[in-house]
Amino acid sequence: MLELFHHGSSVCAAKVRFALEEKQLPWQGHYLDILAGEQFTPEYLKINPRAMVPTLRHGGRIVIESTVICEYLEQVFPQNPVYPADPWTCAQARIWTKAVDEDLHPACSAITYVVSHRHAVLKNVGKFEDFLNAPSNESVETRKRKWQWIEHGLAAPGIEDRIKLYDRYLHLMNSALQNSRWLAGSEFSIADIALTPYVNRLDMLSMSAMWSEGRLPKVEEWFARIRARPTFSKSLLDWIPAPLTRDLAENGRKSWSEIAKMLQIA
């Protein structure tokens, strides 16, 4: 039995759910409300001492890190593959997954915080000392930087650079899609699975104008194909709590004009 410890707002967990559904693997979910701190319970820390989601439990084995989980699933369950069989094409797909882990995920975290999550944190915490002393798997320096995001929003140091990095990856996607329907060749693959939660996060933040209305037409067409897959909603949208969906959309709309100005989008 495959067991997945996950949460609806986690883009990493969404990636693993998407891979599970695309590979048609039955799985049992253990939903952790990470916004309420359930990842810090003693029971979960025994499973994943890093207090992060997702975590996969397969029999008595524990696998952490979303990209590693996807690779594990592919090797243990080779049917309905999501990694290309051709070595060169597979290498191209893995370059996309590496870019997600190293560049896009940190940028996504920052944008989500400065646009939306900051409002909930300020309402529930109020001051830095309480935020710093709350349970966390992050270093003090990371918490200090995150507090700048919470306190200053889009004016926080480095945020404009992260937004532009996100936009640069959308442009790279648009270029990659010029001659193929999918990011790593003619077949849907782990590259598309890996990027989907991050493009979907922008969409949920009411920022689809970063690619729509002719700005990045190949990305717009790609995302339409992604959304049409029967695995999309059940992997991503159906797991996000309705209040969070509402907050992401509303806060994103309020921030869009400033972000559009940063990106020089008319």
C-alpha cells in the first residue's frame, strides 16, 4: 500500500499526487494541515524529522522529497511511465525537475507569502517574536527573511528578482513548447508534472495574465492541455480548501497591478 502524507496548499505534494494519478497507482492519503502546524506532531516527526510534506510510506519504507518520491514510484512501478524511455529526452525532463527544485520552488514560496499568506500570518501572529518562536523546520535566518516577506509584502528585499525569475521560466517554457506539445518532447512526462503545480499556483493567484492574452501563447496552450487531463483537478484543485482558494485569488487580484508593473505587462 502506498501512503502519502500531504496537504492541499503544498505544490510539492501536488506534484506527487499528479504523478500517482498519471501512473494510475492506488494510494491512501493522510492529510496534514500544515497551515495549522500538524507537521510538527511527535507522530509525524518520527516519520519525517524535517517536518515537511509530502512523505511517502510504502510498506515499512519512508521516502521524502517530492522529486525523489516520483523517481522511486517510477522505478518500483514501471507501468504507465512518466519518465521518457529515451535517455536524452529523459535527461531533458530531469533538467526541468532540477530547475523546479533549485529555482522555481523558492520563488513560488516567496510569491505565495508576499501576495497572500502574509495576511493570515499577520492576523494570527502579529509580531516577529511570536513568529520566530513558533514551531518551524527553518533556520533563524530563513525565518528572518520570511518575516520581511510578511511585513513588507511586494516591497520586501529580493522579491522583484524572484518574480522576474518566475517569469523567466515561463518564457523558457514558451520556447521549449515552440516545436512540441510537451516540455520534454512529444510525450507528456515528469517535466510537465513538475511544472504544473507552479503554473497552477500563479493561476490561483489570479496571475494568468503572465502568459495569457497572447503574451506567451505556447504556455497558454500547454496549460489548457494540462487542465483538460482527467488527472488534473483530482490531483491539484480538489485538495485545496475553499477558504484558501478564495484567499489566493482575492489577494492575487489586489497585488496584480504592482506585479504587472514589475514585469512591464500592460
